[in-house]
Amino acid sequence: MPIQVIIELTEIELETLENIIKKGSDWWERERAMTIKLLYEGKSTAEIAKQQDCHVETIR
């Protein structure tokens, strides 16, 4: 059963994540920022794991 993680972000936090996704110097940092943004958008851990080609436990 997919786990639904609820994340609340302020507008500034969301903008910061988007800047990291677009301009971050480290691929891992960009990937993590994208994971957080997708969780914020309501995606399940299983959906994100499939999209990012990684294990569900990595997303959790």
C-alpha cells in the first residue's frame, strides 16, 4: 500500500526548492528537492520512487 506523506511548505520554501531544482550544483540536492516538491504536490512515495527510478524506502 502506498504511503501518503503530507508536507506543508510556505511560498518561500517552495520557491527555494524550485531554485534548487533548476540551479542546484549537486545532483543529489536537486533530486532531494524534487522529491520534497512532489510529496508537497500529493504524490505517493511509490509514484515518486517509480518516477525517480529508486526504491520506495529511499523516498521515505
